[in-house]
Amino acid sequence: MIKEMADDDAVQATNDDASECKRNAVQLGYWQDPFISFFVKQTTRKAPEINRGYFARVKGIEVFIDKFLKLSGGTCQIVNLGAGFDTLYWRLRDVGNSPLNFIELDFPSVTAKKCYHIKKHKQLIDRLNTEDGEIRFSTTDLHAANYHLIGTDLRHTSDLSNKFMQAEVNFGLPTLFLAECVLVYIDTSAASVLLKWLSEKFPNSIFVNYEQVNMRDKFGQVMLSNLRSRGCLLAGVEDCESLETQQRRFIVNGWEGSNAWTMVEVYDSLPEAERTRIERIEMLDERELLTQLLQHYCIAVAWNGQMFKNLSIAQG
């Protein structure tokens, strides 16, 4: 139990790392996010390949969010698993593209920090949809009309039904699940229980998963060693062996279909004008290092229901 708690602390620290990396890339102009600075005040300069990697991550996930919102006509909900300090809710609100309901789940210690930052900044509070005029806060949770931030442990699906009830989830609505480097930290059997439970509960849904892949080669083993040295045990790493294992993880747990791409493929699929723009921000000493990095991350997508069949990274 003590070992698991120590690992949980290390996993939660990865939220701070990712948020700092996103803040740094935003400061340099890779993409626009006027809200990240409310959650991350200071950041050190990151290597150019890290910034480009985060650009591909953010923009690649946006492709599927945009497709989901178009296919569902906005009559839908988004559930961000292990959301950390993600600012997606506010970015969608700013462009008038909000779903009917937006739910964020993470460890209570992470959601408590996020609640603190939200309460502290009027710019965040003012953008919460408050149709009933009420925002309810606890130490770890926040509930507004169409935004719910809830502390929970994703390894315990027995608690999720209650959490989803608190968040006024509609199991029949088209639902998008987002997970960025989340499942890899969950024991394979617990991740399977979670994915199976979500598949059974949400018959019309998409799951967009960003995390490591190709972990068996030399570069992947070095990545694993670095993460483990920081206390991140990567309990679910066996599903990160290849694109095939990433897809199979969903199929064996009841999802109707799945697809996956390395971040090299995702990066190359992004609009050429955008790639040209961001490649001018910083020079790369070695393109090979960026390629290696992108080869070891992927976006995997799974779906239930005919509306979302055969989703791809193709634009449009």
C-alpha cells in the first residue's frame, strides 16, 4: 500500500510536468491558450523537440474533439479522465463550442489544487456556465451547470457510478472520453475493468487515448528507465508495446472498433501551414531526436456506435 501511494504521488507530479511544458510552448507561440497561465505561474525553457511534441499532442487530440463535436452536433458530453490542469473546457467556451456537459476526473489531491486555482481567478469563474446561478465547491470538487470537476480514483469503478450521478452524466448521450498518459499508470487489470465498464455504460461513445508506444526498443527502454527512476512504475505498460496492443486493449474490453497512429503520423497529418509556422519558432539541432520521440507516443481511438465508426486522423 505504501509503495502504491508513493507511485500515486509520482504519477500526480507528472501533471505538473505536463502543465509546465504546455505553458512553455504556449509562451513561445506554438498554440494559443489564454488560460494555462492561471494554473502554471513559472516554467523553465524546454527543448525544441519537447515543444514540438506537445504541439503534436495538443493539435492531434483537437482533431478528434472537433470531429466529435461536429458528428454529435454539440448535443454531447466530454469526460476528461486524469484531467490534471487541462484547460479544454475554457478554450471550448471561448469559441462557443461547449458540449452539454463537461466532466473532469482526477486524484482528489489534483482536483483540490485545480479548485483552488479556479476559485482564485475571476476569468475562470466567470466563464463557468451558471444557468441556475450556482457554483458548488467542496475541497476537491466543483459543480456548475455544465462543468463538473470531481476527485476520484479511476482504479475503483465501484465509485464511478456515484461520481457520474453527481456530475449529472447522461449515459445515452454521445460521449467523448479523453485520457492523456493516464491508462499507462493504471494496472492492466484495473484499466481493463475501467474500459469494459465505460464500454457497457456508454453505447454511443469515443475514447481518445494519448500515451507511450513502442516501449520494447532501446529508446523505449530508456524512457521507461527514466520514468521509473522518478517513481512512476507504469503498471499498464504492457499495453504500450505496439500500435496493435494499443488497439487490442479496447477491442478485448468491448469497444466495437479501434485505430492508432504514432505521433510521427499525427504530426505529418497536421496542416502544412501550421507545421511550417511552428517549425520557424525554434531551430532543431537534430531532427532525428524529434522523430524518435514522436515514434514512442501515439494516439489511439476506440468507438461504440455507428456515428463514430472508423475515425481517422485525416483532416476534415
